Amino acid sequence: MRELFRLIDKVADSPSTILIIGETGTGKKLIAKALHARSGRKNKPFIAVNRGAIPENLVGSEFFGYEKEAFTGSVTSKPGKLELVDRGTLFLDEIGEIKKTHRLNFYVCCRNEVSNE
């Protein structure tokens, strides 16, 4: 456990994306929270999203948001999780289940964010 926290302290301030791998119930979210708490992002939002809990047809609007009247029934604009996290930490659980098109959107979004810093 000490070795794990030494590693967390070592990488917490890295601007890089950190991949946490483990079976369900092994504490991936706790590790993500520990990384966030020890980073320069600690005063920014921590948003955890379980991809498995979002229906496939809503993944895009959940992560990227939508504008008022973008589709039938959208009477207000809704910011996506990527906007709400605002340079904080976004923990994506079950991200491996996301479709290829959304993965590409994430890649482009993350790449643009890094190049804008």
C-alpha cells in the first residue's frame, strides 16, 4: 500500500492522462480521488462517470453537452461532463465499453486541451 501511495505522489501533478486498470471493486475510483487530492487540480472539480450507466444513444450529449433546440425536446442548453470538469479530474469508469466514434471525439478533445495549455 505504501508503494502505491508513493507512486500516486510521484505522478499526481503530471499533466498526462493516467490509466488505472483493475477489476470491478478494486478501488480504481479511490485511486483517482487520491491522485486528484494530491494534484494541482485539487481545488477543481472531480467528476466520476460510469460509462456503463449511460445508454449508448446519450453518451455524446452526456460528455459533450448540447445547445438549446439542438434536437426535439431540448428546451435548454446542457454542458457536458468535459466542460463541467473545467481542468479538474474526469474519472471515466468502464471507458473500454465506449464506441469507436466517441473514443475519437475524446481523443480530439483531449489533444486540443493539451495543445491549448
